[in-house]
Amino acid sequence: MLSSDDVKKRLETTRKGLSLVEAKERLKKYGPNLLPDKGGVHPARILASQFQSFLVFILVAAAGISFLVGEMLDAWVIAAILVANALLGFYQEYKAERSLEALRQMAVPQAIVRRDGRRMVVPAEGLVPGDIILIEEGNKVPADCRMFQVSELRMNESMLTGESTTVHKEVKALKDVPVADRKCMLFMGTVAASGRGEAVVVSTGRETEIGKIAGMLEEMEETTPLQKKLGSFGKWLGLAILVVISVIFSLEAMTGGNIIEMLMVAIALAVSAVPEGLPAVVTITLAIGVTAMAAKNVIIRKLSAVETLGSTTVVCADKTGTMTTNEMTVQEVWVNGKTAKVTGLGFKPEGRFLGMDEKDRHIRLLSEISALCNNSALEKEEDKWVMIGDPTEGALKVMAAKAGVWVDKMKDHKRVSENPFTSERKMMSVVYGTPKGAMEYVKGAPEIVLERCTSWYVNGRVHKLKKNDRQAILDAFKGMAEEGLRVLGMAYKPVKGKDSREKVLTFVGLAGMIDPPREEVKDAIRVLSGAGIRTVMITGDHRITALAIARKLGLVRDSKGAVLEGEDLGRMDERKLCSVVRNVNVYARVSPEHKVRILSALKKRGHIVAMTGDGVNDAPALKKADIGVAMGIRGTDVAKEASDMILLDDNFATIAKAAEQGRAIYDNIRKFIRFLLSANFDEIFVITAAYFAGLPLPLLPLQILWINLLTDGLPAVALSVDPPEKDIMERPPRKPNEGVMHGMLDFIIMAGILASISTLGIFLVMLWSGAPVEKARTMAFTTAIMFELLFVFNCRSETRSVFRTNPFSNRKLVLAVLVSVLLQFVVVYLPFCQAIFGTVALGTIDWLYVLGFSCLGLFVFPEVFMKVDLLVPRRGKNKN
């Protein structure tokens, strides 16, 4: 990396900045400092795209056919479904288009620059490479810049790198290092936590790190697994319908039969075969899932997101703020030669010092130094505690509060002077006037503080610091660091006046802190693992910190080969990375590009990948993943808009609940398709068999349409709210390339055969007994409906028949079947309907025949015919 002087020379600028004329010329050359814009949202294009699926083409044709045969009700229902689906799809896609707009809004509106040697405020979009900008505490950086002057400047870069601690900036040039380690650079959108500095703009707009992220978002528009499967299913079904119609017409034309009559039958069969209820039931099923998830603090931005999460095989989780609290917390202290665990998480000043009394004099002195040698503030806003300032200092102030030490209650302590922390000194000291005289309090890197100490506070008194004492302190420090804790040492000494030499100090103790894991995450990971879903941690933090958190969460057992760092990942080619991702569960020091590469490698191995995140740096990965899950509380607008699902409570455990809901929804969609195909194609078998046998038509066109509407209506919708099976989270995930009809064929064929036997059988029995064809047809018509209304109960499970399930566990289905039976009674007995549908009234004996033949639907046992992954041993590990 070039020195700051070389950068200014290459950009042809000086500390006085560009001239106004030169700035205008460069603005023409480089363009405005704005993030990429796809050109806006085009509502007409989005709406038109909703009518481009093959299944929609079939439904349009079905509506037209229904109009031709005069079945207006069927036609209007299909048309209403088409419009509803189009509007729903339009709304979802229109919302998704806003993700880039949210990212563009992160650009600051104004910037402080120096031009022509004068300090001035200009619109941020007018910045150009070569501009000199001034950054002060609280400022948001307007472009990517190279530092050339700093004064204790610390930046909050968590929105870009994912790191929870602030970054100390310096002028010194560095070798080629990841974004998180470029301490001489400032990045667009990051915020100055403290200090000030001057820098030269090197990149604007789409060339900035955030601009590159925006560019990556532009390129990522992928189809979800459910959309792919339904698209394939629609094409297959459409071709099957065309074949049926072609065969019927060809046969009738060759025999010289009544082509007009067979045209009506063919149209009715085609409409019957078209699953016009499929989009509606899929939409209803997903919408019900969305409503259920909303009650569990989950917002679904795309209806298919719940199903996609249900088929997920890997969850890639951003560590900071997702698996951890994003609140630096002191978890361990070492004083008086003893270690105490500190309870409590986050900025809430409630907790205990396990193994020690909070009132212990050693704890008290350590807490006083932590609170006084500190520039952060801890405040309560309504019912929430908020930390203002550096997260590390905030953690120390919270720890002190747990010991009962509050600075604002120490009115007799007045700050006299301060030596601020610097990266060179690695320590900070303050001098306070106290009732006991002036005292110097010091905190910093333990080895640095210890070098300046000649005594230590132990057993309530000050003792000389011997060699073995120093080693004991260093051993305690090393042990805490190996646990992934960031450790600070505390010391003090009495001073005269403002004298602060940071020498001849008395060592007091150590405080170890970390951004702790959320309490519920470990259980959530265990639940997901039981369901065959692997959890992968991806973070911008250091290797040791990532490994410590991963151990606490149960993601790794030992350190060997457990963590892959971004620098090593960057040197791997795609083939090597695809091999490595099989075994790595923790990635540290990664950039946004690395996250996308990890996701791509997992997807190439056939995984369905979910990605959780909350920062701008997570947006490309959220977009790239099969399902992006953003955090609702800490998540940036960019992350939320790039995601498919938002967790309102930022609770990782909610993902496990969503996965269960997703599996249940997909199961219910399969139940409907299984029922639909088993039921809708039996009419084709019956008509074809009767045609070749030279029999009268067992079913009239309007009767076929009524069967279709009655059975594909309420019972099918009731299947969409079927409760999940008890072992749903003990199954391995579905294979990513598994079709939506996987394992159904034998079951569907057997159901179709039995349905055809019952319908055609009762028709033949009635004809052979001498009954009029109208009565035989009414019996066949009613039997076809009753068979399907009983058979629907065998579609509720893929491993258990109706005799092994409780039919009343889905009361809506029972009610739907009863309503459908009543409607059939109306068609059979109401004179007006008899004239329309060609039915006659049936007697008690007739109904016994109907029920006898219809009961065949109860004997299609799913456990015999369904060949699905549900039958393999539970809790199988994912080998990919």
C-alpha cells in the first residue's frame, strides 16, 4: 500500500486540497459520489412478469375453456386466482427492489473538505478523488479515504466489517491486508467514535467498499427452490394435459364418432386435470405460515421464504449481533490471585462476581479504576440501558456498576488530567483528586501495565511485586486470552498534584471481556443439528475470538482445522474451497466477497443455504443465499431490504421455529398435490376405459367440472392448515434437487386405479342390474366425489394412514368434508340442480352401494406406497 504522500502525489493534490475548478473537472470525469442505481423500479415490467410461468398459461387456457363450455363460475374463480396471484407477486417483488435504494440512503448528505486552502462544507455527492476531508468525532465518512493525519481517531466499522470493537486509525502504510485490517483507511458509511483526522479521498460512489457491495447486490436475483419445482411441475402437467386431449380427439376422429360431444368431454377433462387450485392453495398455505411466523416475531418478505428455510441444509450465521449480543461484556476478573466469573450480559448493570463478594476490597478497587479511567457513559433510556462511547470502556463501566461503583455518585472524585490511549502506548491514565489525595489510575494491555508496576495489591495490602508474582499475573492473562477474552490490566498510585508518570505503579488485577454468545443460540444450534441442518459461523473478528465463541456454542471441539481465515480463503481456488467447506464450521477475518464465495461453494455442493446477518457487509451474502435472514433490531435497512425474512427479536432460536414451520408448509403443499393428482386424473381413466369398452359416458362434462370444484376446493384448502407431524424436526433435510413430486408416483397410481375401479365399478353394477343410465351415472358421479372425500384423510401423512392418525386433529378438514357432502346432496336431490347436472334422487340402498365402493379410498396406505426420505433413519448427519 502506498504512503500518504505517494497517494496525494498520484492524485495530484496537497494538504490545501483541490481548487474549485479542478474539483468540477474531476466531478465530470468520475461522476457523482453516489451508489449504483439500477434505474428505478418499473411497475409495468414487474406486473407483466407475473404472467410468464407455464402454470399460469395453463390456467389462462383453463379459464378460456371454461368460458367456451359455459361454466362461468369455474371461469371466474380461475380468473380471480390469476389476478390475486399476480398482485401478490407484484407486491413482493416491488418491495424487494427497494434494497438498493436503502443502501444508497446510507451516503452522508454533506462533507467537510478543504479546497483552495479553505475549509468548507459541500454535498457529499460532489466529492471526487483527491479531495481533502476532515473527520471529527461523530462524523460519518463520505467516501473511501487514505489517512495522512490522525489524533486518537477510533472508528466504528461494525456495519462494514462485523467487528464489535472500534478500530484505532494510523497513518502508517500497510501491506495488502483485508478491509478490517486497513488501519490507514477510512470507509464510506463508517462513523468516528472518537478523535479526529484528515484524509485524502481515493474512491467515490461505486468504487468504494460499500459501492462494491451495492454492485454485488445488483447481480443477485435467484429463483427459490419452490419456484423452480412448481415451474417444472407446471410444465410436466401441461404436457400431460395436451397429450390427453390429443389422444381423445385422434381416437374419436378415427372412429367417426360424435366429435362435438367428445370435444365437450375433452374440454371438461382438461379443465379437471388443470390444478387451478394449486396457486391458490400454495399462496394460502404460505400466507398462513406467514401469519403464524408473525406471531413468533418473524416478518416474511417473500412468501416462499418459509418453505425455503424448511428445506435448508446449512445456516451461515454472522457472529456479531446475531449469534452474540453485540454488547461487549466483562465475563471474568482476576484479583488477589483469584479468578471470579462475572454474570450478566450486555449493558444491563446487573450481575454477580461468582467466587467473590462484590464488596470485596479488591473487586471494589478494580471497579473504581475501571469506572474512573474511562470516557464512556452508561445511561438508562426508558426501560433500556444504553452505552455511549467505546464498547470496551462501556463494558468496564457496566462491570463497575455490578460492584456498586457509579462515577456520578463519586462526587468527591474530580478529574485533573488525562493521558489518552494510543496504539503505541497501549494504555490510558487519568489523575483524580480524591479525599485521600491525588491518585493516578491506569488501564491498558496487561504486559505493558505490568512492566510499569513495582508492587501489587493482594490480601488487602500493597506488597512488593516479585518475579513469581509477575509470572502468576502473566499466566492468568494468558489463560484468559486463550478463552478469546480481550484482557486489560488495572493499576494505580498516589501522585503529587497533576504529576502523571505512569511508573512505579501498584498492580490491582485483570478484566477479561468478550461479545458473549446469546444464551438461546446453543440450544437452537442443537435443534437444527437434530434436523440435519448444519450451522456455520462467519465473522470479521479475529481467529481466537471466533474460536472461543464457537466452542461455547458447541460448533467446534478442538482448534485444529476448525477455523479458516479470510486470508487463507482468498488464496484458494474454487475447487479447493468447495472441498474445504465440507469440514469448516467457523470462518474468521472474512470480507463480504469471502462470504459470497463461501455461500457459492456450499451451493455448488448441492446445499440450500440460509444466511443470517445485520450489517451492510452482510447484504451481498443475504442476497446470494437461498434465503437471507436479517436481524430486526440491530439490522441495518440495507440488510433488511436484501433479506427474505426478518427476525424482529434478533433471536437466533427463532430460526429453528421457522425451519419447523417451513417443513410443515412444504409438507402441506405436497399433501395437496398428492391429493390433487390422485383425484383429478381418475376421471380420465374412467372416461378412457368406458370409451374403449363401448359403454355410455359414466360422467357428463358438467359433472366432471363439479367433481373438480367440490374436491379441489374446501378439502384441499383444509389440507393447507394440517398440523405438523411430531417428528418433523427429526428428519434429515430434503435433498436440494428433489422434485416436488418425489416419491408420490406409486401412491398416485394406486389411488387413481382404486378411484377408477370404484367409479367405473358401481357404474357397471348399476347398468348390469338394469338401472337407467341416468341413475348409473348419478351413482358413479356421487361415488367419485365420496371416494375423494374419504381418500383426502389418507393424504395427511406420507408415513401413516388414516387408521394411524387422529382425523379430528384437523377439524377444518372434517368440516370441509361435511360441507362438500351436503353440497353433493343438494346436486342430487334439488330439482333445479338435477336438471343442470343430469342427476336423479338416490335411495338408502343406493347410498350403501356408494359408501361401499367409496371406502376403497381408505385403503391406499401411504406407508406402503410413499417412497420418501422420511423412511430413512432419523438424525442423519449431513456429509456435504
